[in-house]
Amino acid sequence: MQKNKIYIETYGCQMNLADTEIVLGILNSKGYNVTQDANDADVVLLNTCSIRENAEQRIYGRLGRFKNLKESKPNLVVGILGCMAERLRKDLVEKNSIVDLVVGPDEYRRLPELIDVAYNGDKGIGVKLSRTETYDDITPHREDGLQAWISVIRGCDKFCTFCVVPFTRGRERSRTLTSIVNEIKELSNRGFKEVTLLGQNVNSYLDNSKDFSDLLAACAEVDRSLRIRFTTSHPQDLSDKLLYTIAENSNICNYIHLPVQSGSDRILKLMNRTYTIDHYLNLLEKARKIIPGVSFSTDIISGFPTETYEDHVKTLDVLRLVRYDGAYMFKYSPREGTKAFRMEDDVNEETKSKRLQEIIDLQQQISYEINQELIGTEETVLVEGLSKKSDQFFAGRTDTNKVVIFPKNVIVEEGSYVKVKINRATQATLFGEFVSSVDVNDENLALIA
């Protein structure tokens, strides 16, 4: 009997979601079929993340649950993919006897071969990093929908002292601009309405003489009714050219995720972030002049080694100065293999938690205040579907990445653009009333509300 049913779970960032689609594209071409039920699968794969310790602990817990499944199906192949596979390959194979397959982010082409190895009773291991692999020629397997994620650059050359990515995903290498544009054309033809270009540092994208600004502009030209987003940016590489490209293209979203990590220059230097707070703040000031209405989100790490209360206060000061629309906020988590791992993790957990909560509380208050200012305005919203809480309401997002909820309307369809008048807001969500549909065939469609 041919064993060809694949069940896959994806953990971590959007890049992992994009990688899962690449994996499924590879396996589908070799005759494997996807199942949504692990009990029905011949191969169970977990696509993993190693950015923080709790992400890895979730995978170990999930493996414990699959142990019972494997006991009832001895021929079941269980595999670990992604960053955790590369970083902890020895631990996964030796300490977790149920793991048959360990495949890192640059060896997905070998998955069919390695699955066969596992079927034959051996361990299928493929964890070498590559300086050239981009999967440029692989057609990802995507279900129909509105939103798609495309990895345009893999790996990272920044070597922030807290980050495992250069060690789990390798050095930077970019896909060709032509292949990315062609993929977006296909997505447009299939009815997708939003594409997010992904990279650990998308600003570093380079295809011969074409940089990330050129890529963004080329993608935006494919279909003016198709929104273009991107993440993540590094402050060192946020160029004026990129800012003007966003401003000049109505369907490139007015939203930039720009991690600051800390408000202290001393901590930034220890993190090897290669910018100062003054440089960072000047960038945001320039962006706001070039792109009216631009919104920013950020990443913040609390409790990095040697962080003092004064350093923490400087981070709070940056929040107050910048007034981010949103933030991803975390306690520092030592990652083996990074330079920071060799630093003394001298900020105790209680202090980390207290400081993190202060950051969260302040950011939530700022987000609430920003959203209150939108009451009474009309926002352009891409309708993504019914609200998760009620089928009597639609949910969508503005181009500045704000979630909007409004009553269901019979003339509104999923995937359409509408004007919504905001009448209420929380720190995370805008609520409003339908005003009108927006003509997506208008060449001058202003997606910027």
C-alpha cells in the first residue's frame, strides 16, 4: 500500500507558514496528499520555530501527544521540520525515539527521499544550511483564499546577539524579482487580494541591481487592487528610496514593522543592532513626513542581560515618543549558540516579568488612544470574512493593519473593499458601520483611508 497521506502543523512566524506551502508543493509533486486529520496520516510533520524557548517547549509537548498515535500506528513517520530541526537535531533524534525525520529549512527538496529512508526503518536527517537555496522554482501549495505570504529572501546576515536565525536559516540569499512577480500574477488571477513579502530582513533583498524598493514597485504594478505588505524591516536598511516607493504606490500598505528591541543605546550595542535610538527616531520622523498616515509596529525584548532599571525606563520613553500602533513584546530568552547565550542572564524572572508588564500596559494604553482618534473617520477596509465571534458581523483590516468589525451587509462580499465609518474602538479593534463599496477597478483607488 502506498503511504502518501501527509499531516502538517505549523508553528512560529509567517515565514514558517510560507515554508509549509513550499513543503506541500514539493510533496504534492511526488504524489503525496494532504489530510487534515493526524489519525488518518501516514506522515506527521511539525514545522517548528526556535526563536524563543517556549516555542520549542510547545513542540516537545506536541511530540508527547503523538507518541500515543505512533503506538497505535507503528508505521507512522513523525518528522520535525524548520528551525528547531536544524538547531536540536541530535536531541530530537536521540531523546525522542518517535522522531523519524529531522529536516532543516534548506533541505526540503530532499523530503520525499528522507521520508523513504524513514519508511525503511532508518532516521531521515537533512539539516545542512545552504548559501544558494531559495526554492525559486518551487510552486507553493496554497488553498484558495484572500491572503498569501511569499518568502523573498531567506536567512540573515545581521547576527543580532540574541537571535538564532543566522544559525538555523543560514546567510541571506534572495529570490529573483521575476519569479516573485510571476507568483503574484498567479495569485491575482486566483482572486487573492493581499500579499505579504517575507524575510528576516526584507530590506536587504537584492537581485543583481534590483533592491527591495524595486521589488515592491514591481509587485505593486501587477494588480492595483492587490494590497502589498512586507515584514520584517531592519532600521539599518530602511532607505529613503523605500519610503518614497511606499508613498508613491497606493496599494503598498502604509504600515511598517520596524523592531527597536530596546530604548537603550547600551543594550542595543550589546544586541549588535547597529543603530542608535537617535538614528531610529530620525528614521521614523522622516517616514512620517514622506508617508502621511503611516503606522508603525515594533518588537521589544525586556530583560536582556545587564539591563538596568534605567535601560528599561529608556524603552518606556521610546514607546511614549514613537507611539506605535502595536508591538510584539517578550521577555529575553537565552538561545544556545548565540553570543548573548554566553552573557550572564542576570535579570531575574520576576524583574523581567514586571518590566514586560509595564511595557505591555503602556503600549496598550497608547494603542487605545490612537484608535480613539479614529472615531468618526471613514476607513477603507478589505473584507476578510465573517467575524470570529459572530456571523452577524464582517471583519477586515485597514491598510495600516487595524482590525475593523462592522455589521454584515448583503451587498458586501468577502474580498471586497468597503468604506466603514468608525464609531467605537478598543486598543486592538475598530468597530463601525458600512458606508459604501469601493470600486476596485478604479486605477486611482486610494487604499489609504
